[in-house]
Amino acid sequence: MNVVEKFDINKTKEGYPVYTIGGKPVRIICYDRKTEENKYPIIGLIYDKGTQYERMIQYKIDGTQSSCGYEYNLCLHPKKKLYLSGPMSFCKDKETWLKNFQYYETFFTIKGYEVVNPAKNPICGTYEECLKNAIKQELECDAIFFLPNSILSNGAILERSIAKGCGLEIVVLDDDISFENNYETQSGIKAKN
């Protein structure tokens, strides 16, 4: 689903992830650096796992550079498509779960994902019909995120199994209280210690 694209400065400003041709993620910190001939206005930082430091490289407007090999030239990867999974049908308060899904949709959109929010789907009949529609959406995605309390949702449990079986990336936040990091108690979800 993710195919390398030629570097485009306008798309990077829209949030497309930037990588080197060699596949390393690049953090662009400047698009308009002032130099003698304005030859290298872009400054990118590339993390080196060996040294655990970021290497600074200057780039031309077309994403090429001359200080390193070709594999350090810039390219784009399209935004990853992220599916939100979480409890809906067992929640008595529809407004609350809609707000939860909307919060994470906004959060991940800002992070650069194209977000698929099944809470926005129109009611399409029975629970089973709605679930089939949601699964079709999930299978068109690159990654999945499980909202808090997903472990209580039969639909989310099925979506997790499908995600693992089909190789979708499972996105976990640093302070995550989602599927992988929780267990159920009588009083609800508790984070593992």
C-alpha cells in the first residue's frame, strides 16, 4: 500500500512522511534556510541507530544533496491509512463514544495519518451488517489503533484478530491504555503495571 514517491516539498508541508531513498525516516526542520545562493534551503535530520544521534543534511529544493550517497536523497511515502477500533455497541451513551473516536481521529490526523473512523459510518442494518462493513474498511488500511476499553468489545476483538492475521501495524502510544496493555477487572479496564 505504501509506494515510494518522488520528493515534493508541497506534499511534505501537507504532512506526507519523508524518507531517504535508502528507507530512513527524515525529520525536516527547515524549508527556507538562507545561504549564499539559496542552493540548499532544506535541512533534514536523520536518526542513526548506531550512534543514537541525528545527522544533519542539507538538501536542494528537489530533495537531492551532494554530501552523501544517492541513498540519502529524499522521497515520500504516502500517508499511512489508520483504522480506529473500539467499543461502540455496548456503550449506552452514544455521545461519549463518538467523542472518543473523534478525539483519536483528530489526534492521528495531526500525526500524519489518513484516519478511517467507523463511528462515522451510517447505521446499515443489523450489528452483523455494520461489523462486515467495518471489517471491509479495516482491510483497506495499513495500521490499526485500539481505543481504551477495546478489550470489552467483541467487534474490536475480531478486528484485532484480523489485523494480526493480515499483518496490519498495531499502533501503540507511549501512555497507551489499549488492547495490548490492559486486562479486565469487575470495575473495568485497568492498566498493567
